[in-house]
Amino acid sequence: MATNAMVVEAAGKEVRITNPDKIFFPTLGKTKQDLVRYYQAIAEGALIGIRGRPMILKRFVNGADEEPFYQKRAPNERPPWLKTTTIHFPSGRSADEVVCEDEADLLWVINLGCIDLNPWPVRAADVDHPDELRVDLDPTPQASWDDVRQVALVAGQVLRDHGLEGFPKTSGSRGIHINARIEPRWPFSEVRRAALALAREVERRVPEIATSAWWKEQRHGVFIDYNQNARDRTVASAYSVRPTADARVSCPLLWDEVAGVDPAAFTIDTVPKRYAEIGDPGRGIDAAQGSLEGLLALAAQDEAGGLGDAPWPPHFPKAPDEPPRVQPSKRRRAE
């Protein structure tokens, strides 16, 4: 047992932080304790994105410069107050995953070396029906940051046009995420179908800078990754610190900030001050639950016009109407 430890109080509980002086961000000299203090400062904002959700533990036990390992199953040694829930993977296997409910849970997860937070888009009470649609804007190497911002604004309008309210945030890397709460009525397959329809509509509106093409050789501009809505896919949630040299943060934004946003402005040092001054731009997300019916009607319209399914990630079972899961260039050579 490590002797170098500190105890923090949160939500009426004591959380033991081991090796608080361990360097997690070498370029900045930031330690595990600095990471804990950051999450204490923005705890309620972070909890909005993870509360009640099963979460994959992405553990950077040796800091941001080293490769993490992914732990889907909750550790056997955990506090008696920590909740778990059983989830099922596309492979048919299942696991009991950690579910955070309060600040003590959050800090316990950070102590395990989780720099960023990676929850499922479902609640523990119903793990088969997502309550969040996720729009992940992933720029190609040739895309500019302004392309990402412009595609985000178009994606937000597409959501509004179809009855949903999107909440944007920087990804903490090269992209932008937009989350929209939805009624937990539809299975993962239908949520992904709605996300694909959204991606295709954004592409139609700004074809010069947006793409829904799954294969990298066919992409240009900004890829709208509809497959982030498939079962067992997670993205870093709001206020997650990312494993970058500058400890950049996936920071919620107001829509009027998107057009001029600089992602480098949001770091482990700057975000707590912003949070204290303006509050959380994403605080209204839980009250903005909407219906997928508009996007599903758009999907049906696309399908009637001849647009079928698009490729799934490689570890998923082949879908009945999925196109060949082979890169187009290799497919042509085979023919």
C-alpha cells in the first residue's frame, strides 16, 4: 500500500488520493494532485456529463505522456458506496461498469489515473436506450480549424431544424463535439441511424467542407462521425482534461462563442476561472430533452431516395443492408 497519500472530503465521504505528487503532465509539471484540484473546482459541470452513466475507465497510470489502458470492468477493490451497472457489448459479453453519482465518485475515478472521462450515452436505469445523441466533428489533416467551427454551426442548425437542442464543446483535441439530450425511447441502432441522417444533411448543406464518408480515402474537410452513436462507443465528456502537453480541456461553449473559439484557450489552468466567472454553458442540457422523430423521418427520406446504411466499425456484426466493409480502392482492385 502506498504511504504517500492524501485524503480529500467530498459529498460527505473521504477519498484517498495515492501518490498526489506524481507528475501527470511533464511539460507543465502538473501532478495528480493538480488534476484532483481541477476536478474539484468544476465538479458539478463534469458530473452533468457522467452522472448515472456507466463509464469506461481510461487509465493513465504513468501520466499523460504514456499509453493508457482501458478498463471496462469496475475494479474489485472499490468503495462500498460506489455503484456499478451491467452493460452488454456487441460481442455478446457483459461487464459491470463504474457509475459516478457524486463528487466523491468522480475523485475516486481520477485517483485511478483517469485524466479524461468516458461515459456511455445511457443511464444505468436503462442501458439499452441512449438519452444522448452525440455529434463528433473529426477534421481530416487538410481541414482548417475554421472549417471545424463552420461545420459545427451547420450541425447545430440541423439539430434545431429537426427538433433538438445541441450543446457544443471543444473536444480538447482537434475537433468539436455537440451533444443533444433525447428521450430514451430508441435503441442504439436507431440513434446511430439518426446520427447518420444528420451527417448526410450537414454534408448536403456544406459539401465543400463536410463529409459523412466512413473510409478515410474518401474523406475531405470535417468528418461527422455517426458511428460514435453505435453501442460501446464513448467520447470524452464535458470538462474532461485531455492527455495533451498543455492539459487542454473539452470545454462547453455558448453557441455565440463557436464561430471564434480557440481550443487552446481552455486548459487545466484557465477553465476553473472561466467556470467560476460565467458558470457552465452546458448546465441546461438535462432540461432540453427532445425527440429523434425529426431525424428519423429524415433518415427514412434518405432511404427512400436510395441512400442505405453506411459502414459500421470493424468489430461490429455485419448489418443486413450494410455496404461492403472493404475500402473502395481495394474493392475496385478485387473486381
